[in-house]
Amino acid sequence: MTYLDLPISEIHAALMAKKVTPLELVKEALARAKADKDNCFELILEESAIAKAESLGEPQDNPFWGIPYIAKDNFSTKDFETTGSSNILNGYVPLFNATVIEKLDNAGAILIAKSTLDELAMGGTGTTGHKGITYNPYDKEHNHLVGGSSCGSASATASGVVPFSLGSDTGDSVRKPASNVGLVGFKPSWGRISRYGLFPFAPSLDHVAYFTRNVEDAALALTLLSGHDDNDMTSSYKEVEDYSKYLSKDAKGFKVAIIKNVLDSISDKTIKEKFLETCNSLKERGICVDFVEIDEDLLKAIYPTYIVISCAEATSNNANLDGIKFGPRYEGDTYQEVMKKARTNGFSELIRRRFVIGSYALMRENQEELFLRAQKVRRVIVNKVNDILKEYDFIYLPASPTPAPLIKGSSDKLSNEYLIADNHLAIANFAGLPSITLPIGFENGLPFGGNITGRAFEEGNVLAVAKTLEDITGLKGLSVLNKEDR
């Protein structure tokens, strides 16, 4: 184990004591990135990362000074190609940084690479980016998914390349991969972190999110990245707190709800047993744990509601990707022909299919039946969840019904397990709620996680109960570099 494998707070202490330098950390992170065998990266920024490390002077007393990190390749990075893992954006070099990139840069953090993703962040498998499949580092045979869309950031962080990486979460795109690779994946409330410079997929659902290897690092990142941004008028004016102070909060007296229908839809005995074991441990800590139910038809509506709304918003937001303003240019006699060739060749079959769904839902004759109905169902789901959170502080559930699935596996898309247990994390995106996944166990050497969702802008309490759960399981600081046989 080296300094790069420690929690950010301990790396920071070593930097302050000059036991290690930013340049040493960056060189080691770059070496690990270049040794990647899981297809994690769109671009490794060796020259700029080394230059930034060399430019840092005396250590500064902020926890991200000198820390190497990775950003999902749908965050705008000035002077560096940003493709969203889509052929239609090959060669696109932004003229500005996303706000979160700017904040990290100003704090002295060092961007070492841009990571792969499902194309334009649409997808949950990590298999649809233009560079091919991104693999789960816990499976050296490359048979299991890492999950998506933030696949590269998840896989690289779990491989020990960096202690922190940026992702985005529209339905579960950070929290589901976090479960599959034994990381902490945190999505704060909608508006808590500026989305300026994040390529829009479905803005009413999109959240800046990130991966760390422990809850404390998640709190440190939230303190740095939160706050209002005049470039994003959906960002909140709510006061930014020192979220680390919540980690010592006694969780006794908190009330936790488990949605029984979701748990019942899971068939994996190991996951259910470990989850219920953690529930008993929470009770021993003085936390009230109760079972509640939601109408099953409403839970089954989560996935189709998500698909209709996200595809409709994506269709609108990506209309500017036409081969004229961005990406490779194709010759044609008219602009319509140029655009048709660009979008046909630039988008994968999955993206074209989603745009067709979105366009169909937005057609005048279909809006009432599809798009507007989906919005109404979303509101019913959100109202039900908020009713639960009036009585309880959190909702706690397994993050996924299985450990990382097989790449060539298949699932019954109409089963309760898929419709409910595999998609319930989208509830937090519907409602804009803070939601965190962290590891709670292993099955056949593959990690799986639990998920905690809290009330809007109560990130501190979510982190407090997550720290309690982390203390119960002892599963923090995980990476494939310190993997034990389990």
C-alpha cells in the first residue's frame, strides 16, 4: 500500500508533512492508469497533470490540494477533447471548464484522465461507449459488468488509480456502478452542485455525482463542490456546510424505512441476508428500522416513467449534435443531408433508439398520452416518497438485486426483480433527493452495496447514517489492490 491508497484526509496529512509530493502521487496515478486493462479511459492527461503537479508550491491546508482525480468524459474540460464517448463528438475541444472542474483546479486537485462512459451517459451497462466495453476490475476474466453510465470513473477508482472521481447520475449512473465495484457513490440533492459544463442528458434528472473509497472523502468532496453558481440558475442558494462535522453525529434516534415490496422482489439470498443483518446492526445502534409498502403498480411504473422522460429530454438536448456545430463533418448537397449522415454515423443504435422514443413521446398527438402522463406518474411517485420521508429520516434498500451481472447474461425485463429492484434508485432522481451507495458485502468475490436516500438538502444526515453503516460493515477503502479472497 502506498500514499495513493489512503483516504484523502491521510494523503493530505502526508502532503502537509512533506512525506510525499503531488508530483509523486501524480506519477504513480499515471502509471496505474497506463497499466489499465479494463478500458477505463478516453484520454490520459499525462503532460498537463505533471505540469500542474510541478507548479504547486508549498502545501495548502485544503484536503484536495495535490490530490489526483479523474473526470467522466461528459464534463467540459478546456483545451482537452471531451467526447461523451460518442463518435459524433470526436475532436470536440471545449473552450471552458465545467464549474466542478474549475473548483477542483482552484483547490489544487490534479486531473489525470477523462474516463469512459455509456455513450452520452445514456445506458446502465458500461458497454455502449465508442471505445467498447468497460470492465469490472474485480473480474480479471472480463465476464462481469461494471455498470454505467459512469463506468470508467467507477472502474478506475476501484482499481486504485485515484481516490476520487467525478461522474454523473441521471437514474443510478453512479450509485449502481458503486455497488458493483465496492465504492461509495454519492448523488447530492438536485441543485446542490452546479451542473454547468456537464453535458445535458435529462436536466430534470441529471445530478453531478462522484465516487470515493470511504464516506469521509464523500463529505470532503461535497463541501468543496457545493454552492450556487451564476452559470447554473438551477443551482441552490442554500448555505454550504462543512459536511465532515456530521460524521461524528450520533445516529441514535434516526428513523429508517425499508420499502418491503422492493426487498421482496430480490431473489438473491446472500444480498437479502446481508442487508437484513445490517438492519439489525442499525437497530442495535439505536436507529428505528421499519418496513413500509408502496403500491406495486407504482413501483413497476418507475422504469417506463424514467425512459419516457429521459428520452424526451435527451432528444431535445442533443438536437444540436448535427455534424455542423460539433464533431466530424460529412459532405452533402443540403444541410439536411449533412445532418442525417452525421447523426446516423455519429450515434450508436442505442442512442438512435432512445431519440426515436423521445421524439415519439414529444409528438403533439402523443404528448398527453406519453410525456405528460409520465410527468404525472413521476409526481405521484415523488409525493409517495416524500410522504414516507415525513415520518422517516431515510429510505434504506439494497442498491441492486445482484452483484455485478454477467456481460452476456440476460434478465427478464418484465419481472418484478428488474422493474422494481433494478430500477428503484431512480426515485431519488425523480425527487432530487440526496442518495448514497456504499458496500455492505461480497458474494463470490464480487461486492454489492446498500443505498440510503434522505430528504432534500439533508446531505449531512445522509452522510452521518452512511458513516454508521460503514462502521458496522468495516468495508471502506476497498480496491482491487487490497482485495482479499471472500
